[in-house]
Amino acid sequence: MSSFRTLNTAVSGLNVAQANLYVTGHNMANVNTYGYSRQSIIQADEFYNNIGMNHTGSLQVGLGSNVQSLRQIRDKYLDKSYRTSAATLGFYNVKYNVGVSIENILGEMEGEYKFQSVLQDLKNSLQELSIDPSSIATRLDFLETCKVFLAKADDTYKNLVEEQNRANDAVIEMTKRCNELLDEIAETSKLIAANEIAGDNANDYRDTRNLALDELAGYLGITYEFNSNGQVDIFCEGAAIMSNGAPTYLGLRYCTRDTNLVEVILTSEERILNYDEEAKLLFEYHTDISSKANNDGGSLKGLIVARGLSHNNWSDTPEIMEERCRRELEDWGINFGVAAFPPTQADLAALPADDRREAEIVMLQYQRDIFNYNNCTVPEAQRRLDDLVHDVVVMINDTFAPRTEPDYDGDPPEFDKTTLPPPYGAVYPYDLLGGNDKYVPVFVRKSSLHPSGADGIDIKDENIYGTDAEDYYSLFTIGNLTLNPLFNSSEGYNYLTLSANGDESDNRLVMDVIHKWQGLTDPVTGEKAPSVDQIYDKIVTDIGIDNNECRKVSESEQEIINQWDNDRQQIMGVAMDEELTNMMKFHHAYNAAARLFNYIDSMLDKIINGTGRVGL
């Protein structure tokens, strides 16, 4: 009976050695397969037979060995560390790329005609004008430079909007890819469960799932846990995007009513939802971005933060945002008072259901606006560029056409049409004349020019200088600015008001503009205001500093992620030298078990066929 037991021991050795040879061959075949984790057999002893006792204890004989499990060689800690670094790298890398685009748009990295050069040309034309204000050539040069200034500002702002649109397209595509990865993870989880229930090996499916998790972590900055049934639960900023193998898909909703920019929400809808449709946001806007807040993970969020949630101009400031929010709340009959702003969740919960819904929409928009102001890259560049252009325009207009309140009741003032160039009629828009027939503003709003047939231009009721942050068309902002059409006639340069007393050689107004450009000293505080050049330099410098910080973080995280990946490969990667050594070792083990099997077979043959027969 013991011989048959020994035969069973030899057979078990053959089986274990054969399994090890198969796994080693599988590892060697996948040495260049990206994401493959090497596998190994865990073998265990079979039962033991007690054959007696001695002074030290039981005497036992082993019954061979068996394959206990086939495992992947991976380190969960290294996987999580790698994915955390991938999320941080993805966030700052896309921010850096958008920042480089902004620098290129402003023309500071490359470009034939930088915005700074346009500002310098405008400053030079003012200086030339101050030398000889009566010169037709210097007047024409100044007006032409003003046109170029507006055209360059408009072109620069449009390029910033185009950069937002490119980033917005990338957000849409990346959201689709995240949903594909969630589907892939869910499907491979099902295959893993199905194969292991049937007793098959599912490690290759685990490799596929791990690769999908690696990529998804770079997009979203996820946390995850494998549950007891082999499924994976995935979370992004506290929101469950996969639970027990079932994905919650990412959808899109427009950020505001007047842009095509989208934000990521949790929904099963394939269409892009309107800005006021209810849905849970994937990324919240109530906390500023920082590593301390642990909300700077994933290239998808990095794209949204770099792109921004809206287009901005000089009027998008926290003070105006709060005023706008209060006014909208009051429109719904909700007045929280000065000290209670912003309203708390308890304040909102106390409102009737319909009012609460409207108030929540208003507050969400306010949160978006504040988040956009404090964190988003392209809107900041838009706002600061527009603020600079607005300041230059208002500075020139205020000097050459001082602000005066209209002195009429509903009807605009009339002027002698013989002094006005065609094709306009007897009445000019108040915008064009600045409220005083002695002064003509250099810049006017496009929205103030409303052609109404051969009779000329309609009059706008409001003051040219009056602005309403809620009304884009009332703003002196890029895209709504043009040179006063009075200067378009052959002798339009004569409307350029450079003197308050009518003396063509008087350069005091021009010098006043130059002094303001260079930065005036406040007579009360004694503080010197920054010059236009300093303001622009500050914009470029701040963008460069922020971009440099993103570059440093990206490079640092790239080094860290490379180290994590190297550490992972040390564990999970296939080393041909090691596998060849294993192949020889398991080959010898197989041969040893086979020789034992042959010896036992020969012995049994001798016992069975060679005993009990006389004469043999």
C-alpha cells in the first residue's frame, strides 16, 4: 500500500512541476506585454501519515504537494501611490499646457507683433502727439495706432476664448473616455467573477482592469477598494462612480446660460443638460484648489480649472458678483440682509420649495463665479487683459472728453449738422459726442451704434459712461469697443479734441494722458499708481509664475511617478534571467518526480511479475 502512496507522491510532484513550468512559460511569453504582472504558483504540502512515535514526537510520512493558488505579484501600496501621483501629474500637466498657450497668445514667448509692442506703439504715438498736437500726420498716426490697439486686444481676447473652446472639447472627449474605462472595469470585473467561479484563472483579466484603473486615476484622481466578492468600488471626491461593479456614468451640463462651456455631473443622460437642470456635480466649487485641500487631482479637473467656467471681463469681480447674487435673490423675494451673505444651507432650507430651488441655482452660480475668479487660468487672463484695455480706453476718453452728465430731459442735444460729416443726420448719438459738443471721445461702444437707415444712428437713452455689469452692451470691454466713427471721414482727425481752450498747439491734455500712463502720484496718500506698462508686465509675470509653479509640480510628480513605476516593475515585471532560472529549476523538479515515478513503476513491475514463479 505504501508503494502506491509513494506513486501518488510522485504524481503530485509531476503536477506541481508541470504547473510551475506552464506559469513560467506564460511569464516569459508576456515579457514585453505592457501592464502584465508576473505570476507564480503557491504550493502546499499534502496531508501527512503518522507511522509511529519516538521521544521527540510523531513520525510522519508526507503524501506529496499540491497547487494551492496562482497569484499575481503586485503591491497594493505601490499601485495606490502610483495612481495618486498620476492624478496630481495629470492635473498640473494640463494646467501647464494651457498656461503655455496663454503665454503664446499674449505673444511673450513668440510672435511677430506682441501685445506689449502695441502698447508701446500707442505710448509712442502719444509722445509724438505731445510734441506737435496740431500736426495732421501725428493725429492720423495716433488714431491709426488706437485702431491697431483695439484690433490686437480683440484678436488676443478671441484667441483666449478659442483656447477655452479647445479645452472644452477636450473635457467632452475625456469624459467620454472615463465612461469607456468605467465600462471596461465593470466588464472585466464580471469576467473575473465568472472565471473564478468556474475554477479558471482570471489574472490576465486583472491586468486589464489594473491598466484601466491606472488610466482612470490619471483622469479623475480616484480612490478605490476591492470588496469581498472581487468587485471594485471607485470614488471621486467622495462621489461613488462605481459601486459593487455597477458604474455611475459621467454626464455634462452647461455651466451658464450664455456659454458652451460644460461641467461634469453624475447622470445617465447622454445629452448635455441645460445649466439649470438638476444633477449632482462631480467636482464641487465651494473650495479653492490646493494640495492641502486634496482637490488637485486628475487631468479632467485640471482642464476644467484651467479652462474656467465662463468667459470673463473687467467687471467680473467678487464685489460685483455678490451684488449680482443679492439682486437675483431679491428678485425671488429673498433678502438675507447684509450680514447674512452668503446664506447658509439652513437659510435655504427654511425657504418654500420653489423659492429654495431658485435660490440654490442662484447660489450655485455665485459659487461658480467666485471659484472661477480665484482658481481658473484662462478667465483670469481674460479679465486682467480686459481690465487693462478698459483702463487705457477710459483714461484716454476721460482726458480728451471729460465726463459730463447729459443736460436734457429725455431728448438728446442737437448740433449744427453743417459741422458734422456725412452720412449722419442732424442729430448725433450722445455716445459719439460724450455729452459735450467741445469734446469728442476717442473710443465708443459698438452697442451705441445702431444704424437706422439713411437718417443716421439711433440715440441710446443711457449715458455713454454709465455701465451695468449685468448688461454686456453697456460695458467698455473688449469686443464692444470701436474707434469713434467721427474720425472715419477724410478730415475726421479734426474732431480729435486735444485742447480745452481750442489752441491747436496746446499739449496739456496729451501730457495729462502720458502722465496717467506712466503712473500718477496720489496727492492725498502720496502713493504712486502703477503705469500701464507695469500693469501689463505684472499680468505676464503672474501668468509666468503660476505656469512655472505648475511646471515644477509636473516635473516633480513625473519623477515621483517614474520611481513608483520602477518600484512596481521591480515586483510585477518579468525578468528573463529569473524566469530562465525558474524554468531550469522546475524542469529538474519535473525530471526528479518522473524518475521517482519510473523507479516505483519498475519496482512494482518486479514485485508483480517477478515474484512467486519458480525458476524465473
